[in-house]
Amino acid sequence: MKKLNILLTLGLAVLTFATQPLLAGATKAAEPERIAFGEEVDITKYLVPGKTVIFDFTSEYCPPCRAISPYLDKLHANRDDIMVVKVDINREGHKGIDWRSPVAVQYEMNSIPHFKVYGPDGEKLAEGDAARDMVTDWFE
């Protein structure tokens, strides 16, 4: 009977683990993940417990965004405790910064690059200028 209880418990544990959804951003990739592509997105689904997550709202048509991108890539690569997620505000095929994209409207973007920084506990630490100062202080 004891063996049966152990087997049932193990089986239940395996079944529970196997049926848990894998959340986006559950692990840190080698390079920052690029999300949204102009569409609405819940950025909190990309938070990873134990990691500070920097959301970089960006567009390939934004010269300051392109200029800061290598520094964000390096920060993501060199710091195990920090993860960068690039939120692309441009819809596919749109030329120029897509200020009217669903994600730009959702997060009320009027200036990019724009940062939101969440702590390891999932709480927002900073946004906008305060977040930019925080992030650039981490650059080496």
C-alpha cells in the first residue's frame, strides 16, 4: 500500500508539472526577446521571478533606439540578474515610427526609447526618465 501511495504521488506530481502552461519569458534567452510587433501585449507575462526585467519600447525607425540597443544587448548578456525585452511598437510593413499601433496606443507612447523596469518580485520599479536613468547607470 505504501508503494502504491508513493507511485500515485509521483504520478500526480509528474502530471501536474506536465500540464502547467509554459509562460513566455520563463527563461532568459541569450539575446533580448523582441515582442509585440505593433500589436497589444501584456508585458507582465514576460516577467521572470528573480530577474529585473527592462522593457524597451522601440522602433527600428528611431535613431536613439538604434543607438542604445547595443548597450541593452550587452547589459542583457553580461548580467544574469537582468533581462531585456524589446517591445517593438511598429506593425509589419509600417514605415516610420508607428505611433498609432495598438501597442503604442495601449501604453500611451509619445516618446521612444521608453523604458519600464520591473524588479525581481514583479513590481514596477521605474518608468520613463527615471527608468532610463536606472538603466543607463547599469551600463558598463
